[in-house]
Amino acid sequence: MIIQNIKYINYIANLFLVPLFIYLLGSLNIEKSKVLLKLSEYTTGVWLIHSFFCYYYFKEITFMPKYSILIFIWITVLSIIVVEIINRIKKYLLFYHFRCISRFEKVIESK
């Protein structure tokens, strides 16, 4: 009987933790929170990337934590890391692309 009740502790904890987390996140003043302002730079990328972690490629890594609030934090961290890597690659490629174009324009202007 005790072993069966232990299985449901996760669901009972989620029943209380998730609404509490949503309430606390909603009660924050976004304009004054530097952390939320920094996280807002990654929102679109996190929205696009998190499903690959959850549903397609990295299910085992994504669901390593047992509780949903920890899974949420873990997916957010993983997604932000991947978005930052993609942003750096994009910035490098754009810098390289514009550098090549400006060199090409200088060659054309000199002729």
C-alpha cells in the first residue's frame, strides 16, 4: 500500500507546485526584474527549440528530473543554451558575410 502511494506523490506535488509557480511568476514586476528582461531576449528561440528536447531528440535528457517544475527549469536552461549557441553562430556568419560583401564592394569601387 505504501509503495502505491509513493507513485502518486509526484502528481500530488505537481498539483500544488505548478499553480504556485504560475502565481509567483505572474506577480513579478517585469519592468524591474533584470533576470526576466534578460530571459525575454530568448523567448522566441526557446519557444521554437523546446519541442525538440521534449518530443523528438532528447527525451531521456529532458525528463531526467522527476518533478514537473524541475523539468520546466531544465528545459528552459537547455533551450537557452542552444539559443545562445545559435545566436553566436548566426552573428559570426552575418559578420563574415558582411565582411566579404564590403571587401567585394571595395574591389568593385577601385576598378
